[in-house]
Amino acid sequence: MILYTLYFILFIFGLCVGSFLNAVIFRLEKGESVVFAGTKSLQKGLSPFSRMARSYCPHCKHTLAWYDLLPVLSFFMLRGKCGYCGKKISIQYPMVEIATGILFALVTNYQLPITNLQSIFQLPIINYQLLILLIYYFYISSILIIIFVYDLKHYIIPDKILFPTIGISILYHVSSIMQANNNASYIIHHTLYSHLGSAIIASGFFLSLVLVSRGRWMGLGDVKLAFLMGLVLGWPNILVALFLAFTLGAVVGLALIAPGHIRLMKPSERLCKPAGYSLKSEIPFAPFLIAGTFMALFWGNQIVSWYLGMLF
């Protein structure tokens, strides 16, 4: 019962974080600060709390009250419309919130054994090492969600989100080495050869695709994202993530250019013309990489064991 309560709390926490991620995505699109409302408020001599950025309707610019920002609930209570101007609210908001809640629960379930999860918050002693591990994966999950949505909407991976995450991942592995007193040699080998090596191999592979295709197949954003994937997943889970990403990309790409997306022209015209996607259409690849990353994070070891079992 206690375990299920912990997972429920983590899910609710994920919903709240997802609401914040929606604000980050929106402010990235607008080029606004996530923390402060803008330069005008800085010139008014207001207190730091008064200068904090407040959420507002993107249509009527009305500042939203706290009851307008309840994760998922507000969307359904308002029936998917702004309570001030009546314009529709994007379905992105509840979807990101729910996805974040589910991913936080899954990350906890697959990255921490049940006994470790229960031992984190056994007061008065808190296992800070496990707590840092959990916070790190929550942070990585949040960043990947932001990149997923942003690239899906704008076909670009924001460097201001990606570069700090790469730096934090490197610091996390460095701190893991420093905290390993008895197993320092194993941790160093594990970090340098597994995670850093995977990051270099994955980013190098994508960089070769960029150079060969002159940017037509992949972008430099995918190269940097692959480096982050390697740091997070390590070896051999990075191979699982890349394989799943390319498989998902191929399936979705074929579905988008299937005959069902072809419309007939006038009777005088002999050929059909694609109504939407074609073989030359650009499809953002970061969402597939991120989907592959999460699947490898949750089930990578099982997939590798299954595959090796088939070979031997």
C-alpha cells in the first residue's frame, strides 16, 4: 500500500512538473524568460516576487489564476477553452502533463528497485545518493519531453536546453566517480567506456550522416541529441535506442506517405499528387530518438538479453 502511495505521489508530482514544462515550451517559442516577466518589470523597482513570470492566455493575454493552472483538471473544467476569451486550449497541455506523470512513475519503477525507493525517504535518514539519482532522471525526462514537443512543432532542437543538459549529465557522472570510494576503478571504466564512449559513437554516427547527406537526412541538432542519449543510456542500451528510433521513424514515415494520403486530381490529369507527405518531406527525427531513449531506459537490458539469447 505504501509503495502504491509513493507511485501516486510521483505521478501527481509529474503532472505539476508537466504543467511547468508547458510554460517552458511556450516561453521558448516566444523568446521569453521562464523566470521573469520581462525587462519592463525590471525597470519598475518591483520586488523579485512581483517580477516573476506569470502564465497568461496566448490569445487574450489575460493573466491566469491558480485555479486555471490545475494540471489536467483545469483543461476539462474549462472544457478545453480559455475562461476569459473562449478560445480553444491546445490539447498539448494535458497530454504533456499526463505524459510527464506517467514517465516519472515509470522512471522510478525501472531505475530504482522497490527496496531502494522505500529507503529514500526513511526519516530521519535520507539516502541522498539515491535521491540525486532520482532527481537526475526526472530532470533528463523533463528535458527530453521539452525537446520532443519543440522539435515536433518547430523542427528544431533548442541549444539553450540541450547544452546545459549535456553539461549536467557529465557532472553527474563525475560526481558518481568521486563518490565511489571502493569501486572507483569500476565506476571510471563504466563511465568512460560505457557512457562517454556511447555518446561519442552515437554522435559520430549521426555526424557522418549529416556530412554524407549534406544536412538532407539529419541535422546537427540530432548529433547533439545523440551525444546526450549516449551519456544517459550507456552501452549497449544506446544501440537499442537507435535501432528502435530508426524502426519507429521508418514505420511512421511509410504510414504518412501511404496511398491513403494521395488524392485524385481532375479527370484530365493522369497522375495523382500527394496531398500531404512525400518521400521528400521533412519529418522531425528527435521525437523518434526520444521515444527510443525512453524504451531503452525502461526495457533496454531485457531487449539485449532477448536478442543475445536468440543468437546463442
